[in-house]
Amino acid sequence: MSVTRCIILFVKLPEKGKVKSRLASRLDGDMVLRLYECMVLDAIDMLNSGHYSFRICFDPPEASDRIREWLGHAYSYMPQLGDDLGEKMEQAFSRVFSEEVSKAVLIGSDVPGVSSAIIDEAFQSLATHDSVIGPASDGGYYLIGFRKSALCPDIFHHMTWSTATVFEETVRRLRQASRSIHVLPECIDVDRKEDLVMLLRQHGAGNTLISRTLQYLDSIRSSILD
């Protein structure tokens, strides 16, 4: 396992009403909580299967013991530090790049379509590009990555997060900073009920989702499509 490449996995402590709030406004809170837990566990399984070096970057920072009780003590953890999402991501990159890591990518834990193939493509692209980004279906992004020498803090500052222009604005800022960019395939970032409908339709068309998430989505299909 290479220690010069690192994946930063952003996770939240699973608490009812504190994860996927937009989704919880339209679905039962217990359903949303269970779905989030499934997505996090599937993301960790995917990273383990690819033999990647990864850090679980958790929020809130004071939840260290509870996160370890949930996910186990075998992983490397670090708290999310900062006042908003951008600052938290910037701090996470800065910390891993202060070590021997030369290439790093950061992913969310609520994108069931992220696969080992996408992670492999992201790291391969960093051999010839300064940065890599994965557009999400809602206009944001599900993955961002850099070579150590090309980290661009400006993309994290004064951004209006959770809007349909985040990906477009991030790409604009990267180009303005003269960073070469590789764009990954689009994936669905699960934030709204409509995103779950899209996932179910993809599965119906023969696409494969990660097991726990798919199984749970199937079990609550009637609530999603209601």
C-alpha cells in the first residue's frame, strides 16, 4: 500500500437529524440515518478492497471516541477542522501534505456510485495533471484531488456551498490559477429524495450499486417512490 497517495474520506457522526438534513426533510429520519450509515460503510469497504491508504476525517471533532466505536479502531482518523466545508477540506489537504503524501484525493461518504475504478482514474490522472475533480449531479462535486505541489487553497475560500454552481465555479478558479484539470465521470451525490429516485432508476436499468446501500434502498423503495 503506497503511503505517498492518500484518500481523505469525509464522514459525519451518524445522529438522527444531523446528517443529510435536506433528505430528512422529506423522508423519515430513521430511514435517512440508516441510509447514511450504509453509504459510509460501503465507502470504507470500497477503499479497503482497493488497498488504498485512507484517512477518515470526521465531524464533529469531539466525536473521536464515538466514531471509533462505530467504525472500529483499525483505521487512521483525523477530525475536520474549520468553520465551513471549504476550510475543513483545505485543512485536511494541508495536514496530509505535511507528511510524505505527494498525491491526495478527498471524497464524500454519500456518493454510492464512487468505485475503485474512479479512484484509480483519479490517481492516474494526477501523474499528468495538477488536479482532478468529480462532478456531482446536483452541480457540486464528489471528489477533489491534487498533487502536493499544486494544492490551490483559493478554491475553498468564499464559496457558496450546496448550490448548483459549485463545480463550475471550482473549475473556473482552478483554471484561473493555471492548474491543469482532469474531470471524472459524473456521479449522484445523495442530498435529495430525487437523488434516491435516480439511483433506483439506474439500478432498474442494470447498473450496480454498492451492496448495503442497494439493499436498503430496495427495502424502502415504496417510501422513496411514494
